[in-house]
Amino acid sequence: MRRRPGIGGLQIGDGSKDQYRLLGENVAKLRTDLMKEQLSTFRSQLEDFARKHKNDIRKNPAFRSQFHEMCANVGVDPLASNKGFWAELLGIGDFYYELGVQIVDICLATRPLNGGLISLEELCKLLGQRRKGAREAISQDDCLRAISKLKVLGNGFEVISLGKKKLIRSVPTELNKDHNEILELAQGQGFVTVDEVQRRLSWSSGRATDALETLLEEGLAMVDDGHKDGRRRYWFPCVSSVSSYTGSDTI
């Protein structure tokens, strides 16, 4: 018959557990301290890099995007505040603030045409027309970063992905899966019909009509009934060019 451990054996066992626990805590602390030291070194090197290349960061969109990725890797957000080291050194906080204001203006100006939904490509094009005299060129990455800072305004600004295309929503309209599928389908020619939605998405007539009429009521679609075949076209300005039918001087 196997003998059970006595009190002395139990005490030795508990002591060993405490030693292992303390050892584990010490190892974890050493690792944490080492990581903090490495991050501090990286941040210091990042500041030196920013000082050396500040003109490239300000003027070159691709270089600026890569710089943001480097910052993210070490937990630094240069856009977190308009004050402090990064704002004083690079001025990028002010750059994205100005860009955000211009994005809001464009979204408001084009809302009667697109219902508050504009493609990222079109938004960048209109921004470029507005900023012709600006020193800094802008990229889609710049637009997305500026838009991310507009979330403080509420749930009105959001980036929506439709396949490879990105749309910017500037109104608190909730789009469901059916609406997104119709918008993605409309990218081909800028419009769809009820018959096309039925055929391409294998929907019933009622489902297609209901989704299209909802998009129409929300101001995201326009109708065209002037065709010989009698089929109503639902046009979606958000997946076609706003600047093609409105002057850039009005945006």
C-alpha cells in the first residue's frame, strides 16, 4: 500500500511551488523590462529619423504612409494630439486637421448628389482639385487617416468596403448586406435595374425592389425612367464620378 506524504512532505511541496512561482514572476518582469527598454530605444531612434527626414514626411505621401507604419509598430500615434513633440517637429497634426475639415466640406457639398456616400477615389480627386496650391501632396492613406479622426463627430463618418472599392459614408444611414451587394453590383456601369438584381443576385422581385426603394428613399440612388424598354434604372452617384457632372469650383 502506497504511503501518503506527511506534513513535512506537503510543506516541502508548497515551498517548491512558491519558488517556481517567484521564478516565473522574475522571468516575466525581466522580459517586460527588456521590452520597455527596446521600445524606448526604438522611439528614440524614430524621433531621430523624423528629425532627419521631416521634409520627406511632410511632402511625400508614400514616405508619410511608411512613417506611420513605423510609428504603429512601436506604439506611437503622431496624430493623437496637436500638441507635443510630433506636432512641433512635423506639423502633421495640423495637416490632418486641415484635411479633415476639407473632407467634411466636400462630403457636405456633394451630399445632395450622392446621398452622403462617396468613393474614396472620388474624394481624393476632389481634395486634389481643392488643394492645388498646397505644398503637400495627398494620398488615399492620408484621407483614411484624416477620416479616422472624424469619428469624434459621432457615427456619421465611416469607411465602407465594397470588394476592392472603399466608400466614405457621411450620414448615419445603416446599410445592410442587401444594400452593399447592390452597390457592389452597380460599380460596373453606375446603375442597376430590378431585373438585373434578380438575375445576378438570384433574388425575388420583392426583395430587389424593397432594397432599391430603400436606397432611393435614403438619397443614395436616383431613378431614370426615360428608356424605351420601360425598365427603371437606379443610378448610384457614389460609385460613379461626382466631378463628371458637377463643377469642381462648386465643391
